[in-house]
Amino acid sequence: MSVDETGRPLIDFASEGRLNGPDVVPYHADPASYSTAIVGGTHYDSRTSEQRPLLGRSRSRMDSHSDTEYQGNHFDDPEFSSLIQAAEQAIDVGILPERIYQGSSGSYFVKDKEGKKIGVFKPKDEEPYGHLNPKWTKWCHKICCPCCFGRNCLIPNQGYLSEAGASLVDQKLGLNIVPKTKVVRLASETFNYTAFDRAKARSKKFATERFPDTLGKHVKAGLPPKLGSFQTFVDGFKDAEFHLRKFEVESLPAITNKDFLIQFQKLVCLDYIIRNTDRGNDNWLIKYERTPEVDRQVAGEEGGDWDYVDPPKIFVAAIDNGLAFPFKHPDSWRAYPFYWAWLTQAKEPFMDEISDFVLPQIADMNFVQDLTEDLYLLFREDKGFDKSLFERQMSVLRGQILNLTQALRDKKSPLQLVQMPVVTVERKKIESGDRLRSHSHAFTQSFQHRPPFFSWC
């Protein structure tokens, strides 16, 4: 490993001749948190209005939905496009999304015209700290315990991008455990709107009905569409906690247990790369399909017929990925550990199937560069996008990939993986005259030295 003029190790995360990602503005040092840390961009306290928690914020009524003007839902994926079209058609005929009362954000089951659940929609402005969050628990949290309000390692009000980003990482790696998720715009009376927006919608409806040939032609009636993440609904799955308790009493067949271990380790790889700060046993799902019926008969060695039964099938789905992609490792109040690290399966070393499948991808510097560029194209669509904060998010992601690569090579277990020292990998800047530029193919590695106050929660 090469070092720069100051003796810091450099890591080459991109091949020569490749284009770099987004430019990075000069960094500020934060010696209290990192030994050679580079913390990017403007100070986090000088956030724009889009980056501050919106709960309780006084807002002008005229800009209540300035960032959610209807632009249509257009995707390159025909299957996903037809799903969104089915949701819009159902809303038009009065089959409205149903609010999910669990969780701390405003989220909704979306149905088709037959009333079948086809997706979960999470509006941006109804996220845990959004100004239209319908859950009173977060309001109490802010009033009663302001010192612990929010997760200061995450960018506020971008959970919907985290949901879509987790799906993107899942597809790039080919893990296929995250239900397909994209950013969409939907409008429904069951969503939480301000009184002004509802009054405005009534006025538009009155205008279109009273003056259909004049004013009605120039007014788009209805409530303003909301920007958020739409995740396809998965049937037959239950909370992991439900099945894990059953597996403690009733052990799985050997071949089914191997399949479950492979999918569990896929979940570990995904969560570790995106640094999910909210992965408990209640927000990942398991589908267990028993096959008790006899499918066919085979001839035994002595000529008799033996019943042949296919082993049970098991599947894993990683949902609720809205609290991932931090711009720094947790270092204040809570550590936000991966709760799957306490499971028995976390003590098993990474299997050869996982190492052979994941390692060649994340060890390829071109793949890592492509991944960060795809995430940049996704995240920059947000109105409050900040290049410096995004680069810090990618620094954490690169560090997580670096640790996971080493763990897969050494055949470590998921438990040993989470015990490795956390690291960030920042893009090295090149100084040209009086300017700092980010056109560099080398990266600087730094380790965190400031632990969270509560290291167990």
C-alpha cells in the first residue's frame, strides 16, 4: 500500500483513466472523531432548509409542496411502470392507500383496483422528522427529549432516497433480497396534507365544476402529488422474529438451513455496505414454504418405491431501509448496532457461495466507482442535495466495502465483521496552485476513535 507525503496510507479505488465522481469542496478537520479524518463540506449546522428536520418548522403555506410538483412517473422498467399505473388507476376509482400504523413515519399500503396490496409508499414529508409526519410519538420525542432527537449521522428527510438506494445496491450486487424500490409521486386523500392544500384542492374542484369550459381548462384539480419511495409488496412473508423463534424449537432441514444461511449472509452484506442504522428482527422478513405433499416416487436400492419430498423453501426480504447511508459513523449517543449480530447464524463464517459471488464484485475498483456514480445520479434528484455530504456518505460506504472485502477473504463470520474497526475512505485531493481539486484516483483511509456514549444500543 502506497503512502502520501504525510505518511498516510492511500487506497486506489478507481482505475487510471476513469472519470471521477462529483467534485468535492474543501474539507474541515474533526480531530475529535478521526485520527486522519476528512469531514466534507460546510459545517453541518449550516444546513439548508431541506436538510433540517421539518417537524414543527414554521413554513409559508405557498411553498408547502414546492418540491413535489407533478412531473409524472416515468421509468425504464416496464414492469414497475405498470405497477405504478395500476396504483394510480386504483386511486382514481376510490381505492385509496391505507396508512400503516406501525412505525414512526407516515407510510401506506397501496392497492390495485381489485383491492390487492401491491406496494408500500413512504412520502418524504411524512418521514420520522418531516413536517407532515402523522405520528405523535416523534412530536413527543422532540419536546420531551430534544437532546436525543434524530440521528445526527444521517441526513434528515432523505429516507426515501435511502430506500431507493438500498434497492439500487441490491440490484447492482445481484443479491435480490430487497423488494424493488424507486422514487415516485402519488396523491391521495388518505395522505397527510396541510389544511391549506386541502382547501386549495377544494377550490380547484369547484372551479373545474362551475366553469368547465373556461377556468376549468387551465386548472389541474386534486391534491398535489407527494414525492416518496414506492416499494413493491411481497406476499407470504412474516417478521423474521416470528420464524426465528420457531426455528429455535423446530430445526430446519440441512439443505433448507444452508439456503437460509446464504440469504442471511446476503442480508449481512447489504446492511454492512449501506451501514443500516435500523436493522432489527422486525424489519426484515422471512418466507417459509413447507412442502409436505409427496411430489413423486423414486425407486429404492432394493426395488421398493420411496416417497420423495422436496425440502421446504425459504426466502428473505430486506425492508425498511430508510435509515441507511450515514455521512459518518455513529459517534454521539447511540451506536445503532446490527441486531442480527446476536443471532446464532451470525457466528457462522461466510460461506464459499457468498465469497465467490460478492467478493469479485466489491474487490473490483471499477465496480465500486460505478456504484457510487449510480448512487450520485439517484441522490442528486433531491432538492436539498449537497455534494459534500454525499461524498461523506460515499466515504463511509467505501470504508464498509473495504472491511467486507477483507472479511470475505479471511472467511470471517458476520459477528467478526461488525467487530472490525470502522473506517472511512475519502477521496484524496490534489492541490493545484491556490485551489484544491478532487481529480484524484487515490483515497485516504482513516479510522474512528470516538465511540458512541451508549455502545450497546
